[in-house]
Amino acid sequence: MMTQEEYVSDAVDLLKKLIATPSVSRNEKEAADIMEQTIRKYGFEPHREANNIWIIDPHYDESRPTLLLNAHIDTVKPVASWTRNPFSPDVEEGVLYGLGSNDCGGGLCSLLQIFRMLTAKPQQYNLIYLASAEEEVSGKDGITRALPLLPHIDLAIVGEPTGMNPAVAEKGLMVLDVIAHGKSGHAARNEGVNAIYEALDDMRWIRDYKFEKVSEFLGPTKMTLTVVNAGTQHNVIPDKCTMLVDIRTNEFYDNEEVYKFICQHLKSEVKAHSFRLKSSRIDPAHPLIRKCVAMGMKPFGSPTLSDQALMHFPSFKLGPGESSRSHSADEFIKISEISDAVAKYRELLDRASI
């Protein structure tokens, strides 16, 4: 029987291989190959759809509830301010550097070890481990492509870096094109309809409106005008003014609901890029969250998106590392954080009720 330290060592070894293998979103094939080969080496039969890799509990029983362990294999592009080789998995004084080490290689590799540990003994629930692709771009060949192929899921843990505190709610995202129409004319004469002026009332409403329902963990739903474009030259009245609006929904608002409400209050034309990225939550009274609290963890709300936004079942984020390190130069994770994650995941989930 393997020791916990041996599982941690396997997690770190796998993470080093992944760091050394560039896996920017939509180019994860080689990293997915490594995951597939590693899972086979561990004695499991992996399933694959595009660059999404998953394993189903060898003792799967459809009469039991099912827990999904999920993390992503893709990374963002390295920023120019890296002082190290982002693809060199260097360890210095217990710190592992490399692109994707924190976001979210630590969670990805730790959760795979937990799947190995927990499926080696009887549990009251089924386990599925899913390493998903294209998370950083919310791509349609990522988890959206894999989820319909999985058995029914009752609950998911997403291994994003949370300092091993449970993120029990996550903001959704919706981006709107808002288009005000006018009529062109010469600026020197009193003619035309200025699309910028037509847009002003809508801009003020977007700036000033406050959504009523405020979340304990996420705060209010936030609407921000971020881009405005209009006009071609100084002496032509603009006949079109386009705006981008960034909306971060809390768990009390559905994206479609917010879209329809905004359409009712703006004069301008409104188009949503997508309704896919919804706010997500889990009841703080859920047994696993209560157990997290009993273990000394602190529930919180996360402003950053993850694959949770595409899940249609309860979920929460829990993983090693810190969100503040994600997408930053000289990204790192501490080996002690991976060891701590494996220990806490095991304490939380072994023989647990979900």
C-alpha cells in the first residue's frame, strides 16, 4: 500500500512533466497525452474526448451519488515579464516554479492522487476524475464537450487555487454589445442625429443602476461599461455608437433574466455574446461545506471564472495555491501546499457523505 508521501511525490512528478509541456488553451494535445499515459500507468482505463481526459470509478454503481473531481490542463500564454523559463519546472527551497503550476496544476495533480486513494477502498459515492481542456478561454471543446458523455453528477469539486478554502459561490459573466443608432450629417450644420448623444442616457443608466439582490459571498451583480467606439472624423456626425458592457452576476441572477431586464431599460440595441457563463453556488449547509468549516476552512465567494460556470449541478472550488499567483510572471506553487491539499482532500472525502 502506498503512503501519503508517495502519492504527493507522484503528484509533484506529474506536475513537473506538465509544466515542461506547453499547453496553452486549444493546444493541449501533448499535455492530454501525458495525462492519458499517466492514468494508464496508474492502472485505470481513461476516456478521452478531444483533449479532455476522464476516469470513472472502477466500482461505479448508479444507485450511489457521484462526485466529480475536476481541474484543467490548459494554461494562459506566459506574460512578457517572466524572469525564468516558464516551461522549466525548477524547484528552489520547496517552491516549484513554472507556467500552470498554480493555475491549476497543483489541483489537477493532487485530485488525481485523491481519485487513486479513494477508489482503493469502499466509499458511499462514485468518483469521476476529469482533466478538462480550454478552461482559460471557456472553449467549446473543453468541459462542455465532455460533460454530456459522463454519468449523472451530483456534486463537483473544482481544483482551482483557493488556498484550500472552499469557494462556495462564483460570479458569472455576460458580455453585451450595446449599439446606439443615429443619422450622419455635417458637423457644421444642424443636421443628422448624433449616435453618441443617443447613447448618453443608456450610459448613465448602466453606470447608475444597482441590482437589488446582494450575495453574502459575492456581493452585488456588477455592470460596467468598458469600451465605447463612435465616429469617423471630426466633421461628421456619428451615425453609430457601439459599447461593450461587462456584467458579473451573483447567484441570485440568471444571465438571460438580466439580459431581458436590460433590454427593457435601454433605448439602444442590445446583443449578448453568450449566456453560457452562469454564476454557480453550493448551499453552505451542504455536508461537505460543513465539514470544511469543521476542519478550519473558511468559505468565501470567488470573483474569477472557472469551469464551474458550465456545470449544471452543485459545485465548489477547493484547491492548493493562491488565486493571486494565477496568470502572473514567475508563477509557482509550494510543494508543502500540494502535500497539504492531498491530506485535506483525503480527510474531507474519505468515507464522506455527499
